[in-house]
Amino acid sequence: MASFRELLAKTKEQIREVDTATADDLRRQPGSVVLDVREADEYEQGAIPGAVHIPRGTLESTIENRIPDRDALVLVQCAGGVRSAFAAKTLEELGYTNVVSMAGGFNRWKDEGRDWAMPRTLSPEQRNRYKRHLLLPEVGEEGQLKLLDAKVLLLGAGGLGSPAALYLAAAGVGTIGIIDMDVVDESNLQRQILHNVDRVGDRKVDSAKKTLTLLNPDVNVVTHDTRLGADNVVELLGQYDIVVDGADNFPSRYLLNDASLKTGTPVVHGSIFRFEGQVTVFRPHDGPCYRCFLPEPPPPELAPSCAEAGVLGVLPGIVGSIQALEAIKLILGLGDSLSGRLMAYDALEQSFRTYRINRDPGCQACSVDPAGLVIAEYDEHCMPHPIQAPVA
């Protein structure tokens, strides 16, 4: 039976091990990854900048999601070079082809005065709040920090904006902007779950901020009690990473589309009608835009508003929740977004169908240089306006 020292010596014979100076050179190579396999309390005391942190105990179950490229140069380090050696051997057994263990570990690295920093980590309270996220290898602490750094603008604090805002806030999206110039009406409460009877007559943005702040104090809720228009849409979108579109009229949707193309801001679009809902994602110049999907609005008689045609109260809860999910996927870079696809939900059939949306190479919006887009107001019938600046 081999002793620990014998096992360690045998392992080091089977792996590639380098000193700290060589490791410092290797980490600067394009595509290389520094993997820190120390425990969380060690990592929090200092780490090599940019290192991917995976405690040795969860390496096998986590590595494929955190470092999917098995041919990447992976430089493994721990405190003294023991755990990194065993981790390097494990990675080779998992199919990683270019793995190196750093002799002496972080202790020697730090003693030699090499580059290190105090990593940004979650507080104990945040670790508890987001525990279920941290258990997901695809999210983890790194993903949760991305969520806390993200800025999402909600167009509307109504039926779609309510569930989207609640789930984005609960997930820990750090900044949530809400644009709405309406007040809470009793007829809203059938579906707009951000509000309650005590707030009838209050500004919707103020009511929304109260609800979201009580749900998660980590979230900074920024209120925009104003009308979305050509004079402010570009400035507003420029402050955020993603827009969740809960607009209920075509002028706002076309205005938002044109501005998003100019600012490069992705839009998570949602719409509802009676018992049906739709969701898609418009990523500027990386897939179709709203005008590719709907070049011109349908006649008013074929597209009545919810105030005219009605809507089942729970429907926006489903559609708005899917919008929140798509926004979170964009923030984390997870899965396949609905860009280029329209998800249609029928509540009566309890069915989902997905349709392909193709980009129009002749689209009057996304086929032109963003600098040439003119952001214009649209009337209630959304009559076509020239949106490309005239060429001199």
C-alpha cells in the first residue's frame, strides 16, 4: 500500500509541473486559463487575477461547465502545489490535453511578489440568499456577480413588467430601471402583481420600487416616470445592458427597435392577447430585428389592445417570467436565446410552438449603418417614416 508521499511522487511523475516563473509566462499566453483549486476561504484571501476558482472537492463535477475547452492550456494552482498536482492528474483523466501544475502554489507566488489581488466575492448574506444559484455549476459565484453587475431596463411596470421585474430582482440583477408614466388603477390588479390595493392612485414606478426593494435590498431600482419618446430613448437604452419590452403599442415597439439598433442593446420582446402570448429576443445586428419580424403593423381592427380585447390575468405572468429567464440567460451567456425564434404560447391548448424568424437583408432598419438611423416618433397608426439619414 502506497503512502501519501509515494502517491504524490508518482502523481508528479505523470503530470507536467512548472515553477512560478514559467507559470507566470504561461498564463499570459492567449487562451490560457489559471485554475485555482483552493478552498473558498483561501481564495478570498488573495488570488491570481483572472483565475477560475473551483475548489478541489467539486472539480470533477464542475470543470466541464467552467472550462469547456479540453485543449486549452490549464495552469492549475493551489496553496503549495500538492492539490494542484492531483487536480492536474484528474483533469488529464477527464480528457484535458494541456494541463500544467504550478510548483510551490500561491504561497510561493505571493512571496516572490508576483501579481495577485483580493478577489471580489459575495458576502455571507448574499451566499445565503443566492445559495440555489451557487449550487448550479453554470451559474456559481462568478455568474451571480455578473447578475449583480447587470443593468436591465423594463419598458412598462404592467402585466409583463411585473413578473419580469419580480424574478429579475429575486435573481439579484443589480440595477433594474423601470420606465412608466402611468398610475396604479384598480383594474390593473388582475394581472399587474407589482402593485396592490393600498397603492391605487400611486405612480406605477414608485409602487414597483417599493415592491422590489422589499423583495431584495441588493437591487438598485431606478425609476423613469416619463414617456418613452424619440427625445430620450437612445439616452435611456445607453444606460442599460438589456431591455425587457413590455410595451402594449406598436409605436413604442418600433421606436425601441430603432434605438436598440443604434445603441446595440438587446431587447427581450413579449406580447400578449387574450389567451395567447409571444416571446422572442432581438440582438442588434446578430439576428433579425423587430422590423424583420413585422415590417408594418397590422390594421388597428386586427390588433386591438388588451384594454379592448381583454387578457387572462395569469397569461402575462407566464410570458413575463419567460422574458426574465431570457434576460438572465443573456447576462450569464447560458443556453440558446430566442434570437431568431418566436415562442408562441397558447393558454387554452397549454401548448408552446416555436417559429423561425429570418433576418431580412433588405430591412430598412437593421441592414443600414447604425449611424445612419434617425430616431423618429411614430403616430398611433405607425405610418412608415424614413429612418435612414439622407446621403449628401
